Amino acid sequence: MLNDSASLHMASAAAPIVTGWSAQKVADFGSVPLQLNHELQRHPLFSDEALTRLIENVKREDYLVNTMDVTTHDMATRQEGEIRDLSGEAVLQAVQNGHIWILLLHPQRSNALYLDLLHRIYAEFSGRVPGFKPYLLNMAILISSPNVQVYYHCDIPGQMLWQVRGTKRIYIYPNKTPFLDQPSLEKIALGEATEFGLPYRRDFDDHAVVYDLQPGQMLHWPINAPHRIVNGNCVNVSFATEHFTRSLRRRYFVNYANGVLRAQRGWNNLSQETAGVGYWAKLAVAAAHRLTDRKTKRKKISKVQFRVDPTAPNGVRPIAGYGFRPGRKLEEETSAIE
């Protein structure tokens, strides 16, 4: 398989996927929340037929399904679930009538058409934004019931969110204290907490940039910027694309090393600088820790508490809980050290 860089150069030069660019938006890319338009809202890869096939063929480690209380932002009500012995149509019925969201991870691994689309998207951004050289590209498809929420969280890679069907309100917060708690971010980078491991207060909303995202619109925001989503009273289909660049990977390794230093030596007030002697020293810390921690890594284990069932209330049937490690494997995907 071609690497990301070679594939981006070979991506199709067909009609643009992304529109609405301006000189200011090019200049703002990566530094502020940015909304653009796209032409993927009717793409066959996101039709019910395509989603049904993905659901029926997805490996257990390549999806997440959640439920929650749709009336409040209460992380205690969020639960992990599973899909078992259901057709894709039955799962989509549970989404339509229930309170669940399903995240299909890495569809490009099972269908080369998603990989082609992923490369086309990033080829366009690389052609528009000077110096933007993304790699470690990934896609995830989100299928959501009416009114469900994706609670306050942050992501480690660079993120773009693409709305295909339905409407959602997304709150994007500054990527700095107090909105982005540094120790919590470090635990996420270390794999010791999920991306939902950030503390949230309702008054944070006073500082958020809020978008009501419509089909044919997409958003990009600064690295690690916390965000949360409230879906409209309709089924939502959207997808996220993820990427790293050289600078974003350096930021990841700094957060990783800071987490090690905070836990092992009790250091606080740790710099996030990604250049100079301090950075290279932290890179060595990260590399040494990753080599010695392979067998004992304290990865966060999620508890699976329900099974998707279109005949059950809210599409959710409780089951005896069991532990499960989500399959995103960020520490493996970013394992190369400079």
C-alpha cells in the first residue's frame, strides 16, 4: 500500500469536495475554529445501504456504541455497549428510535473506497494550506439517535467533523486552562483515560464558539480543543477525519512525557514547548517509557453494560457488565520516534 504522502499526491483532481475558502480561512487554519462547506452529504458511502454493510462486517475492536441521559450533561449516565446478532437494518432501527450513538472506527481499513475519499479530502487541504503535510490519516463514522449527546472531551490527533445527515449543535472551547486540564490531557495521551476524561463545568459554555452544523458543512478546530455535541431531534450521520503533522506529533510526545514526569517524579508546571533542548530530553523520556511500559501499560478499560436491541426501551437492553479496551490504539499508531 502507498504511504499517506504518496497517496495524497495521487488523489483525484475531480470537482472539489470542500468549498467556501477565503484567504482569511486559509490563514486561520489550525489556529481558530473554522467552518467550511463540502459536497459529501449525498455520497453513496454514507447511505443507509453502505452503513448497513459496515455495521454487519465491523470487527468488535473497530466500533464503540454509547447511550446516555439525553436531557442533561451528566457523564455518570454515559454507558458503553455492544452490538451482537443483529442485522445492519435492525441496528439502524435502534438508532432511529433509541438513545444511542455508534462510532465506526477505521472504515478505510475494510473498504478501499473510504481510503480513496480520505486521501482526496486531505489532498485538497494540503493543496490549500501552505505547509500542511498530514499523515497517519484516519476516518470514523458517527451514527446518532435524535437528541443524543457526545459529552465534553478532547482528541489527540488533528480533527475535522463532516455533517452528512441531520443537524447538530457543537460547542468548541479554548484549548487552554481551565477548559483543557493538563494532567487529564496527559492521561489521555498515555492511554490511561479515554478522551472523555476532562473535567467540565456548565459555565465553560460562556466561552465556547457554537455552531449549528447542517448537512454539507464541516468544522476544523485547534489541536486538543475540547468540544461537545448535542444532536437535533433527528437521526444524525457524520464522520470525523483525523491526522497528524510533524508539529502535532511533537505536541503528543510532549504531553506523553509530561504525564510520565508528573506521575513518576511529581513534577508540576511542565512546559509544552515542542522545540529546543527541553523537547529532546522529553522525547527521550517518552521513548524510554514506551519501551519499558509495553507489558504493564495501564490502559483504560471500559465497562460494557448494554446490548443494542431495537425492541428494548431506547434501543438499549442491560447486560451483565464486562471489561473492554476500545481499539483506537493511538500509542501504536504514533509509535515512531522522530
